[in-house]
Amino acid sequence: MKLLKIGISGVRGIVGETITPELVMDFACAFGTQLKGGRVLVGRDTRTSGPMLQRSVLASLASTGCGVLDMGICPTPVLQKRVKDLRAAGGISITAGHNTAEWNALTFINREGTYLNEFQGQAVLDVYHLEKFRKAPLSRLGRVRPEACGATPYFQALGRFLDTEAVSRRGFKVVIDPCNGAGAGVVDDFCRGLGCELVPVNNEPTGFFVHDPEPRPRNAGEVASVVGITGADAGFLLNSDASRVSIVAEDGETLSEEYALPLIASHYLVKDPGPVITNTSTSRMIEDVAARRGVPVIKTKVGQSHVVQALLSEEGSLGGEGSGSVAVRRFHPAYDAFLAMGLLLEAMAVTGKTMSGLVAELPKYHIVKEKIYCPPSRVHSVVAETRRLFPHDEILSVDGVKVEKKEGWVHVRASATEPMIRIIAENVSQAKAREDLDRVTAFISELV
């Protein structure tokens, strides 16, 4: 089965099967055509397929008359902020984020430094399908020139946004695993700016992923071990483009990626109370935290584009998802692991609490997740079939099939990034969460 996912924010697939130079060139031409010759920033993570795809993107954008700044290896949140700061027409990040090494993707960024909204994404897709690409004459071909990634001005801005003095006074020791991705080496600058001692793990930008580049407890064993050996105050695990983070507490506990958003919200909403934006698959912890702070929660479909566009339109304080993704509107509305780590360290610094102490203040739920591969042609019909499991329950259809009850919920949806069905269950009872998940998983397995 050939795997290719096309959406409003870009395209992703398996390199050499569905992600080829030809396909990448057509999508880059479509994006450049839509921008009508503006300046575009291009960056990538460290995947070994990245240089090949980057050259295809650079040539294609130049062919449409776009001026291109080649930023080389660059974390996506840094690239997004630089697009806005440099007043570029847009950007392309070549990264598959949390996907394994054989995947890669193009993610399109608008002039505001956010993922394309639905209208902008559809416009690019229309150009792609019609193949009506802008072809600049020789005299108007775009020029490509190298440009530093921009980590220095980015971290200067981050330092101004955070209470850097409070964090520096604590002199935290932190373990960070950027998974040899785009954050490798850059995390050194992050810790230096906050006065933290860094204990790095997998901190070479080689693109060789020692484990899956998805920040989840199952991938955090090495970080947990190093935290215990070094007596660090916290550990962090990043995905390949430094947009997501999961946490290891000082006692070595590997926390679910679901903890990042509620931990940050509990701290940040004191400084900037306002609506919290999240998706329909995120832990109820965030709803309880928002209720404590007296602010509403607004739910969207899964995906950075949906969450961030609502964050802007609703003038929210912060947004994020249970994948370890957090965005803060007043800094830059983009999922950003550096910002997330900074706010978590700031929370520890100003409260004087350990990471486990901050976790202890959150409500307790048990969340379990599963995914089942399904042919793209059938995925939505199979999701719809799961309605038969809940004949007497009210079903929410914002994004797939979700059933909410007092003690917990179950959500079944089509993945936005892979040809699979995701099943998530949360409950105050761990046994009930697992029972609900297994019931749905068994049902879907029979269908596919």
C-alpha cells in the first residue's frame, strides 16, 4: 500500500514511493505560483532524504519567480517565526516531524508564520491539481541564496518573553534528547540563554534516529536513565523538527505527552488569562486546569492549522494538543518545543517546585492510545462504522466519532498524517479506559 497524505498544510509520505522529487517539485511550484513571486524561506530537519527534497523545492520555487532563502537545517518553530520577522511571503519546512525516518513531508507556512488556513491550503491544492504553474522567464527567475537559520534572534526573542532571570537563578540541570534532528546543537543555545546546564542525548544533527522521533514515554527510556544518573531537574524529548516535547520528571518518571499542555497552561494562564484552544482528542486535564483559572476551552479538529487559526480568531491565550504540542499567541502562534521547555522551567523557577511537584497538582486521568493501519480509501467509512458500538450514546462528530461520559470518553478518527485510524480512550479508571480502547480496536480490526 502506497502511503501519501495530502492536506491543507502540505503533503507527506514514504520517500521513494509516494514522496518523490517530481511530486515535491509540483507541490513547490503550486505554492510558489500561489505566492506570485514573493520571498520564501526554506528549511528542513535532518532526515537523510532532506537534501534531495530541498534541492527540488529550491529549484521549483525559483522557477516560479520566487526569491528563496535557503536556511538549511532549521527547527520548524524557528523557521515560522523568521518568516514573520523577515516579512517573507511564506515558507516551506521539509520535515515529517514525529514520523519515522522513511517518511518526509512539505509543510507550507503563510506570511504570518503559521500553517496555511483552510482557504489558503485549498488554493494551493487547486493549483497543484490543475497544474497551472507560474513559469517565470529567464529575466525573472528567482534567486536562491543561503541564509543562517536564525536561531540567535529567535532565542533572543524567547529570552525576552520568558522570566529568564528567575530561571537562571535556579541553575537547572536538564537532559534534552533532540533525536539527532533539527534541534540538535540548537538546544545548546537554548540552555545557554537560560543559564541551564545541559546534559545532551542524541545531540548530533545526523538524521540517524536512535528511536522513533515521536516524543512519548516509550521513547524516553534513555533520557529517564540519564536524568537518574546525573540528578537532573528535568528531561525533555523532542521530535525531529522541535515542534513537540514530552517530559521526564526529576524522579525519572516518563510522563505522557498529554502533560505538556496542562502543565504549561496551569502556569501561563496566571500571567495571561484567556481562552485555551485544543482538539477533541486531548486529555481532560486541560479542561480542569482551564476551569481552575476561570477561562473557557474551545475545541477544534486535530492539527496545528485548526488549533492555531482558532487561537488567532478567538484571541486565545494558548493552544495545543495532547501530542506534546503547545503554542502561545503572544510569543508566536506555532507549536514550539523550545517555548514549551522554557515555560516549564519558568514554572519550576517561579514556584520553587519540582517537575513532579507540578504534576502532582494536576487532576488524575488514565489515557490509552492505539492506531490501526487502514487503506486511505476506506478509512473514513470504517470510522463511521464505529457508531454502531454506541447506539444509545450521544456522538460528537467534529472530528470522527467521539462519545463523552461523566467518567471518561472514547474518540475514533482518521489520522491527519498517516493512513491509519487512531483510537483514544480516557477515564478516571485505568481498567475502564483500557476496556473501552480494546473494544473499539477489536471492532475496527474485524473491519480492516
